[in-house]
Amino acid sequence: MKNGIKYIFFIFVLIILIFAMFQIRKNNNTEEKTEQEVEQPQIKQELKLGIAGYDTINPILSNNKYVQDIAKLIYEPLVTFNTRYEIEGVLAEEWAKTSSNTYIIKIKENVNWQTGENLTVNDILYTIQKLKEINSIYTPNVQNIEQVEAVDQYTLKIILNQEVPFFEYNLTFPIMSKTYCENEDFINSDKVKQAIGTGPYKISSITTNNILLAKNENWWNKEEKESAIETININLYGTVGEIYNDFKLGKIDYISTNNINIEEYIGTIGYNKIESAGREYDYLSLNLENQVLQNKEVRQAIMYAIDKDTIIQNVYNSKYYKSDFPIDYGSWIHESKNQNTYNIEKFYQVLQDNGWRYEYNNWQKYVNYYTRRLNFRLLVNKDNEQRTKVAELIKQQLEAVGIKITIIYAIDSQYDNYIKNKNYDMVLCGSYVGPNIDLYKYFGDGNIANYYNEEVRNIINDVQNISDKELLKEKYKRLYEIYIDDVPYISLYNSYNIVASSKNLAGSMSANWFNTFYNISTWTKK
């Protein structure tokens, strides 16, 4: 009987052990399954974009800003710029200025075209040749190239027809495949209009109303985080208004614009936005050939009497950005103060300390047996409605403190003649700034202000051959200090740029006016 009980007890323990082992194995399988489920690839994500007024996706042939932005995902340049407009190599591994007009460029050896063929210097030579032959928005980038030659398969030499300050900043044109394009009519061929690139995305299909991009599996940049965005669906529209409407409806994920009235179209809520200073830079140039304006204190007084905030509020709906220097748009080289130099107390003080007196409804000063007065002609382009309004506000502000202003309203052709003949005391000017930090236009020979300062000229010449970033910053800091004190120009404002993105789009949205899709590898759809 005892033996029977022992036998039953043994069987019972054995059953418990078997059951326990089964449960452990089951739990292990469950954990394994959970681990496998976590490692499953992400669901394919699609970014929805829009282009209005589409012409061709080839950026060398296109004149469309939307195309230029999106095409950077397909076609790559030798160099690009980060969010602070610092130069970065893309297809170029390194570059060096070996003489005043000679550059050596080494390209990366591991870059493949989307067809799998290797990128070589022949592709760069071919692209430069085509840019010099056709009328492209990138043609100015290569206009000073006199000769270009292959040193070896991955090294080229560029010889310029003159010294071009910071020429490497011009190497932002997209590179085309010689093998793919050379036997085609470059301008009219449908094949060239949809050419292959080396970028992270490639053209999957193009129809009348749509362009579909897919990830480029041959992309060379393996160190870059792989984007969760698998496809980019680009709808083609007749007008920008249609894009804005579809953004509101959730059919577009991401738009970039310099339209200061954008909120009238897309509202103010329900999306994320990044605002920044844009490319358009306006300033007041003072003609130092005028004997009165040769007096630095007079120029300072004019600066103190102009209220930039009021101008921006009245003309640009408070959207434009105050500027105090020609490269005050977020560039790494200049620490923006975003200052409004308007100060009426300083206006009166600087004039009075310099011997000016307000008499008979005008500021006067007796110099060399002659009475000088603060009475100036302000030139503005009549065909530019916004600048005309700005000129009238400047006149109003200066006359409120006793400086007489006569506005010269000149149509385009007249305006150019006035500029050529230096027939003005002040002129309201505008420029499209680029990432290039060269300021020779403002301080070199023939500048519109007829301004000369020996220290400034030495700095402008010195910086062309400085590669050390900290030393460059010191040089530009000194340049800024002289600029604010000497006042050859009065910087007014930069235009407005906004990126609006869907709430469903996450990641590092760090776009600027040069690169709308910077850091797209970090983006994901929620």
C-alpha cells in the first residue's frame, strides 16, 4: 500500500514538472514572438506635397521654386548649406583654393547614380559644360569658370577667369549624369527632363497630375539615418491657392512660402509652423558724394530717425524681419541683433553736438561760408509698390524731425539711369541675398554708396583667403562695428519665410530658404 502511495506521489510530481516545463517554454515562445513583433519593419509612410505651375522636375531646366525645393531630394550638388548657411560637402569630399583663381575638388568615391553606375568627375565636367551652354538659373554659378579639367577619376581642377570671393559657395548646382544625358537633346528630351540623380529619392512615375518619388536604394549616404518616409506623393496644381486649400483639407503635409498673408488662406491653427528671415533684403543707401552726407553724424542721425518697426507693420503686416547688416538673415557669420536703431533722443543729440541747429523749419549748419541744410532727394523704383510705400513712410518719419525729403519716383529704365549716374542723395534698394558671405558689392569699388574705408577694404580683401571660421567671425564682427558707426547704408528688413507642416508630421523641421527639406531623414508620420 505504501509503495502504491509512493508511486502515485511520484507520478503527481512528474506531471507538475512536465506542466512547469511546458509553461516556461510557452512563455519563452511568447517573449520571442513579442520581440519579433517589435522588430517588424515600420509601415510604409508617404509624404504628400504639391507643385503649382509645374514645368519639369529637372532643376537645371526648371524655373519653378517648388521644383527647385523638391528636386534637392533627387539631384545632389557638390556642396550645400546647413540651417545656419554653413557650407557642407555633399558629393564633394573636400575642396581647396590653391591660388587666387584655382580650386581643386575631390569628390566622394562611393556615390552611385540611381541606376547603380558610379559617379565620376566626368559627370561634373559635363554638368558645368551644359550650364555654360544653356540658360539655367544655375548658369551664374559657373559664369566665371574659364577652364575645368579632370585630374583623375575623382579629382577635378577649376580655373576661374578672375578671383571670385568664396567661389566654393557657388558649387550648389545639381549634378547630371553624363552617360544618361549626353546623347539626348538636353533641353527638349523627355528623358533628360526626368533624369536620374544620386539623392535619397528617385522618380518612380510621372503623370499629368502627379509625380511619385520612392526611396533610392542605391543612395550612397549610409551614415545618414534612414528616413521613415518611403514615398513622396507630389500633386500638380494650376495655382498656389489650390495647394493652400488642400493643405487645409489635410491632402498636403508640408508647404513653404514667403507669402505674408498665408494665414488668410490656411488659418492660424491646426498645423505646425516655422518662421524665419527670407532672401529679400531692403536697405537705404546714402550717397557719400553728397557733401552733407559725407558727415558721418548726419548719416547716424538719419538712421536714428527711421523707425523700422512702423515700416514693417504698415507695409508688411509685421511679418518681415528687422535687419541691421547685409547678411543678417540667420547666417553663421553674423550674430543678429534684430535691432531697431530708432532713437529720437539720439537723433537730436548727434546733430546738435555736431553743430546743427533747427532754424526756419530746417536743420542748418554754416560751413566754409556756406549754409548747409538737411534737404535730400530719395530715389525709389515707382514700379515696386511696396518700396514706394516704404519710401513715403521714410519721408514722413524724416520730415517729422525736420529733414526735408523729395521723393524721385522713377520707372525701371529711369531708375537704372539714376543709379548709373549716381543722381540721388538716398536710394531705396533691394537685393536677393545668397549664402555667400562676400560683401564686396557693398564695400568694394563702384559700390552704390560711393563709400570707402581703408580698414573695411582691407578686411574685405583679407577674408577671401581665410578658412578658419573663428577668425572669419572676428573679421566680420569688426566689419559690422564699422558699418553701424559709419552708416554708409541703413539696413531695413529681410522678407518673411514660413514652413507649415501637418500635425501628423514629426521630426526635425529645420528648413531655411535654401533647403526646405533639410533633415528629412528624421521625419516620420504619426
